[in-house]
Amino acid sequence: MNKVLLIIQREYLSRVKKKSFLILTFLVPSLFIGMMSLVVYLTAKGDDKVKEFKVLDQSGIFENQFTNSNNLNFSYIKGNYEDAKKDIRKEKESFLLYIPANYDLTKNVEVIAEKKPGINLINDVENQMETIIRNKKLIAAGIDTSVLNSSREKVSINAKQLTDEGEKDASIGATFIVGFASAFLIYLALFIYGAQVMRGVIEEKTTRIIEVIVSSVKPFQLMLGKILGIGAVGLTQFLMWIILTAGLSTLAANYLTKDDTGKAKTEQVMKKDMNHPDIQKVASGNKVTQFLDAADTINFPYIIGTFLFYFLGGYLLYSALFAAVGSAVDNETETQQFMLPITLPLIFTFIIGMNVIVNNPDSTLSFWMSIIPFTSPIAMMIRIPFGVPVWQLVLSMTLLVIGFIFTTWVASRIYRVGILMYGKKVTYKELAKWFNYKE
Amino acid sequence: MLKVSHIVKEYAKHRALDDVSLEVEKGTIFGLLGPNGAGKTSLIRIINQITGPDAGEVFFNGEKLNQSHINKIGYLPEERGLYKKMEIGEQMLYLAQLKGLSRADATNRIKYWFEKMEMQNWWKKKVEDLSKGMQQKVQFVATILHEPELIILDEPFTGFDPVNAEVIKNEILELNQKGATIIFSTHRMESVEELCDHIALINKSHKILDGSVKSIKNAYRNNTFRVGLTREFDTSTLKTFEIISSKKEEESENFTIKLKDGFSTNDVLQELLPQTGIIYLEEVIPSINEIFIEKVKQLN
């Protein structure tokens, strides 16, 4: 056991001491927060200036019908189209909205300006014009304006989740994001750290140090030490990311709230663009506020706890297989043929997860995928934020533990033979033979 | 100290070791000789408990081989290797600790050996920065750091330049004098012939010969001698010997001869002296290599 500890220590330190580890540890949260901040900043800044629209309406229908908003200001002009066009070139921040006398909404309405108008701006104007025309037509058909106004009800569904503590608001958007993010992280981590295990095994084989090591420890101890050591590296990295992201986002949030106008604008943007409070959370660029909001409805210690469990379980299950693949080949290019059966369930789960489980977390398919050990680390993480019955969670976790003990056992039988085999093109048949060797 | 008894090891298609038995006495230098693919490495791996035999047993100091013996054996494999990116010092500490040394003990011993082998400033270096010969030196020190009772060296002198090979050879002899038992495994039989007390020859998974170097050589002496003469002599009537081969050089006539039964070298000299001048006469002692070839021929 002492020797396994020594191996874990070496595997861990030799990786954590690397520059690339440090860089990655700091780069990922910085990039994440940086990108989020940038999105928030740009969204706020994009609507910074009030856009002046000069409406040259020759049809007479839209006269005084446009409503001004936070960033749109309409004024109405008269005159000649050519003159108006010349004038608008002098005013850098203004747009000319030209509606000809015999207008056709799909053809000859024009927005003319020195610079290109944004797509949102055009959308706003189009929406307003559509509403104006619809209203006019409805009124012409004899419908009362008061009926018209009362018919524009807004619908906003509040999802409530029944739990032991009673009813609580289910933040669908945040739930989706948390489920997606944790499943995606597990998916990535299984590949990254699994491949590290495989590369470590190949390195020991190609440098031929393997024979020295296995004359001191049993192959199983070496494999176990390597898997656990690299797993510890993964955990360290995740913990650092969580701490750094939390720290940096608090800093970023502080910075944003300190700048009152900035915050006000952010809120304005969010209120204006989104009607549904939950969609608002999903679609908004401001992940910082969104996570802060979501924290009220999402049980983060529970999510992080299950995340760590499924990361470790999935990692142990898959890294043992990666180790077996590494032992069977002489260099990395030969790994291709054995990688497919390992990567396929992962990719498959991820795709199904993103398309089916997210939309239907309690379907039969979702249930089975979150129970079977090969798919459960990803599938279950998507389901967990939506709420999973305890018995399913216990079943899934138990099977995952049994699963990784099984794969480790299978892998170690291939590994002990593979590490001492050189210069052989190995087939699946051969692997089966190794598996059956005595001692 | 080491007893290998009726070992059989089979791989998928062939039998690597077939009923091999041998015994290594404490404090001796033992040569495990045979061509490539004879089964030497398979046997060594079994002694190192890297693989297990399909049949047969190994005893270490009278006990059946078990995990506790791992730390008493030092093994230098034929295929050498170290972690390329790891510092030499750290690497040696790691390997020594895997053999059961404490960190403090390991540090002291590494320092001692670094000084002895003139590697003092290598601690912080990485393996990839060393020449191949230097790496071999590091590997050798790593093998013996935990002061093993049994040192197994697989092809120990390949990869060393003559100077360093001599250094290593002397270190091995010194360790042997301090009580360590040494097993050399090699296919270059002439390279260890003069070092070994005892040898075993392995060919095609079988042990074909086993014994002390002296007794084996004595058994394969066959009254063959080389003589150098100043001029030719009458070869038509030879009483005491027959000529196996001859070779003419500028200043001498050289013959390989075989004594006839019942005659000694003195009789040969008496026969030759009246006819020619004698430059030298020496016994032809077969090399292990020749004995091996002879033995394989006999078996076929």
C-alpha cells in the first residue's frame, strides 16, 4: 500500500509541477469570467446611445405612430426623399426611415444612414410597423381599441417544483445551464484525464522504465497508483477552477455593481429584451447575475457533491480502460483502433443527453442512461438539477461503483501482460487471450 | 541462495522455459548464458516476480519466493529506461523508495554513489539531457542503491564505452566481494567468461549445461595444443600427435595439434626438437562459446 502511495505521489507531483498545469488552472477561469464580462459589457454598451430615427412618411399611415423607447427616438420630417438623404449624411448618429407613398412593407421601406444599423434596431422598427398596421386594420374592421389593448396579454409560466420542503420555484433556465455545464465538464474531463492515463502508460512502455518498476511493485499497484494520482490532479484542477471562478466572478460582479450606470444599463437591457423571467436567465449574457439568481433555487452543495462523485466514478471506470489501451500499444498512433469502443459511449451519451435528456429528464431513455455505469456519469449530471428520486440516485451510484471495480479488474488483466509486450500489432483476439492468462 | 526448480513457462504459441532448474550459491558470480530468445529473460522475470511460472518453484534463501524478497533483489533489465522529464535525483529517490528504502536513507546513499561514480552535479539534471552512457550509469546506480543481496544484470555491458564498462565491472566485483550474489545474463558469452564462477547454458528453452567454469572447461579439454615452430618438419611420420590445422606466417610455422592417446606434451617436444626450433607450445582451452556450439551440435 505504501508503494501505491509513492506512485500516486509521483504521478501527482510530476503533473502538478508542470507549467502547463498552472497555466490551464488560471487560464480557464480567467477566460470564462473574461468572456462573460465581455458579453455583459458589450450588451450594455451596444445600447449605449439613443438612436435618432427621422421618419419620412409619404404614406401618412405611420405619422406619430411610433413609440419611443430607451434607445429609440422617433421624429417626423417632411420633404423630398433626395434632400432628406443628403441631410442624414451630416448627422452621424441618425437614421432616415423612408416610407414611400405607395409603400409595400416587404419591398420599398428603407433605412438610410451613414453607418450600418444593427439587426436589433431593424427588428424593433419592423415590429413596430407591423403592430401599427395590424392595429389599423383591426380598427378598420370595427374592433374597439380597448379590446385591442386588453388582448395583448403577456404569458409567463412559473415552474414550481414540489419537494419535501414544499413548493419552490424551479428555475428552468439555470437548471438547464447547470445540468449542461456539469455534464459537459464531466465529458471533457473523462477524455482529458483518461487520455493522460493512457499517455502515461505508453510513456512508461516506450522509455522501458516499466520493467524496472514492475520488478519493485505489482503491475496492478502501478496502474492503480497512476489512475489515482492523475485523478487527484483532475480533482485539484476542478477545485482550483471552482474557487478561482467563484473568486473572480465576485470580483467581476463587484466591479459591475460599483459602476451604477453600467448595472442599470445591464438590467435595462435584460428587462427590455426578455419578457419571460426564466428565458431571461438563459439567454442573458450576464452569467454572473444569473448564477447569483440561480443560487436561490439550486442546491449547489448537492450539485457539486454529486458532480465530484460522478466525475470520480466515471473517471475510474474509463481511465482503467484507457490504461489497458495504453498497455496494448507501442505508441500513441496505434491507439486509434482501441479507442472507439471507449469514446463511443461517451460521445453517444453526450449527444443524446443534450438533445433528449435535457428536454425530457424523466423519460425511460433518460432513466436507463442515468443508471447504466458507462453512460450514467454524463446522463445523471444532466438530470440531477431537475431533481432525481433518491432510489434512482442510489442505484446509479452503486452500479457505477460496481462498474469501475469491474473495468479496473478487466483492464488490469490486460495491462499486466500488455506492458511487457513490444513490437506486436495487437488485435482484440489477442487482448482476450491476455485477459485469460494466469498470473 | 537461489534455487530454481523445474520451471515451465508457456506463452500463447511457444514454451519459453521447459523444465529448467538451477542453483546459485551465495556470494558467487553466476553466468546465465544463451543466444537471444533462449528464455533467459523469461527466467529472470520469474525470479523478479514480474511474471509467474506455469509450473515449478523458485526458492530464495530457502524460502519460497514471495513479495518480501522483492526488496532484496536488484534488477538491471536489458532494455534500460528512465523517466525522461524527471530530475535524476528525484528519480533515484523514487526508485529506491519503491524498493523499500526510507527517503533519508535513499538520499544518503544516492549522495555516496554520486560521489563514487563522479556524478555529483547530476542531481538536478534531467535524463533527456544525459548521454546514453551517462544514463546507463544512472541506471546501474539505481539498481544497486538498496544494497540488494542478489543483483541480476541483463546484458550489463552493452551501451558502455570501454572506460565506463571497466568502471562498472570493477564496481560489480567490489559488490561481489562485499557479499552480494550476482547473476549475469548475456548472449555475448566471451564478455563475462572470466568473471563468472559458475555458468548455466540455456538454448531453446532448455538448460543444456550447468557447472563451474573450471569444471566445464576441464570437461571440454581434449588434448589440443597450438605450437609455433621456426621451420617445417617432416609431417609424414608422426608418433605422438596428429595435425588438425596449420598456418604459415612470416617467421613461424603454426600448427594446431591433438595428442595421441598415452602421450604428453613432453613427448611431443621430444619428437619435434631434433627437427625444428620451438617458439611456443600452449594448450587450446575451449571458450564457452565453442563449448556451447559443441554442445548444441551434440544435442542435435
